[in-house]
Amino acid sequence: MTAALVGLSVLATQSTATAQQAGDPLSEKQWGLAQLRAPEAWATSTGAGQVIAVVDTGVDLGHPELAPKLVPGATFAGCGERPAPCGNGDWRGVDGVGQPADVHGTHVAGIAAAVTGNGTGIAGVAPDARIMPVKALEGGSGSFAEIGAGIRWAADNGANVINLSLGALPGSQVLTLLGLTTETKDAIAYAREKGVVVVASAGNETAPLCDTPSWEPGALCVAATDPAELHSVYSNLGIKLDTKAVAAPGGSSLQGCDGDVWAPVPRGTGSPDCGQSDYDSLAGTSMAAPHVAGVAALLGAQGRNADGIEQALMRTARTPVVGARGLFTPLYGYGIVDAAAAVQQPL
């Protein structure tokens, strides 16, 4: 049984974005940081001491936006007959060949915690958090068993937050509800028992329910918003049994490169359409989840436990137009995450 990546759309035409962090040239395109109010939160917390595990397609271990932030990682995809883990989380996998779909993990990791203020590229949501690369997908897909193994390894090796920007097709929730496949579900429960926050993308099928694994108990489901704070047209709704869902910047998919989310990709793989060699702009709930994982790291650095982090995220999240906070709606879950408000929540 495989679980495929979500959120790999790349668009071309450029539009305007809001300037953010001086010293990072592409930060002027990072409208998502403003929507989260992340820079306003950095005076209170930068995520120091926190480790975000990116269970995904692996990471370009030499990318200057990520290399200084990395802790040891692991590879569970493509191991074949070799015992897992069989690698160090490099995006190129055990065969040394980088697959086009596997640029995804580097992009996700950069959103969460790229080096900030270094005079190149973008700013990460959690500037001082570290990244743990866990490759559980090869060529954009992987089994529930590989993903579950990656989650368990991350939880056992120091992760404070686990990001899952991946998902199975709508309807796969039935498999876990009936107990027909439990590896990822059980691994999420295991991570939560160890005090790890698990953040997962809702899915890109315009479906009413969060895909699995974001559907599972213990995972915080993240729907996507566009630059205007509207629910992104492709995003699934934030509906799941335990109602643990929020929204975050994922991009428009309709407004060109600057209407989507800029972040690093493996060096030399940036699309010609967006005009950067080592960076690219993608849209999807895959991009929304690491925004929330970064804010979770800001909160964890304040000494909050996993339950306290989730509560701070949900209670302070805001619903556009009506202005309510902590109000559940199908479009936004408990609302768009507000980093500045969340870090001010009482411990």
C-alpha cells in the first residue's frame, strides 16, 4: 500500500508579494510569513533547541539554506533487501540518483527552518530550529510501513516536531479505521506518546476530509490558504473525527510563482519558469504543513509540551473575515495559525 506526495504544483507567471526579512533576498516573496505573523513572533522565540523531522523524500544535505541546520537523518525508502535505515536522509536515495519528484522534501524543510538572515534565499519559519531529514518516499511515493518506520525513528532520535507533507488518496481513511493498514497510524500514536507534535498536510483533492495520515488521531491536519487568506482551491477541508485542524499558507496554484510558496530545492533543480536554480515556488497543503511545524517549534522552544503546543496553535488561530479565534469551520479548521499570538499564550 502506497501513500503518495501531495502538493507538487509549480506555476510560472510572477506576481507581487510582501517584503519580510532583510538579508534574505527571496524573503520579499514570502507572503506566508506575514500571513502567519512569524517575524513578530521571533522576538519571543526562534525555535532554538527544537528539532523538526521532515519525513518526506529526503533533503539536499549540502544546500546552504539547510546544511548548517541538519542533525543526523535516515533513509527508509528504496532499501530493498538491506536492513533499514539504509542511508542518511539524502534526497538522492541509496542509488545516488535524484528523482524529479523528490525535490519535495528539501522545499518542505526550507519552509520550516531554512537558515535566516544569511544573505541568500529565504527565511525559515523557525530560524533557530534544526532539521532531521528522514527519507521515507522515493520517486514521490512510499509505503505506509516505510512512512511509519520513519516516524518511529524520528521520535526515537530526538525529534520534537514531525512534519508529514504526504497523504494517501481520499477513501484510504477506511483502511485505517478498519485496521487493514495500521503502520502509520500506530507510529503517529507512538510519537505522540513520546511527546512529539505531529503535523500533516490535509491533501490536495478538494475533498471534504483530511487525508490519512492527517486524518489519524494524534496528527494536526493542515489545510492551505492563498495570499488573500482564502481557502486554496485545491485544498481538502479540515474535517476529521477529533477536529484537530488548522490552516496555513500553501499557495494559490492560480497566480504564478509569487502566489505560491518559495523555498529551496536541491541545487540546480529549480524550474526555468520561476527563474531560480536552487529555489522554486510550489503550491499545496504540503507547503502549508511545514509553516505550522515551524510555529510548533517556536512554541516548543518555550518549554510547552505537545498538548500545550497544539492548544496554543488552535486557540489563537484566526478565521478570516469574521475575525474569530479558535472557532472551528470546515474551510479553516480552527483558523489560520497566528505565530505572534500563539507564542504569547500562557505557558
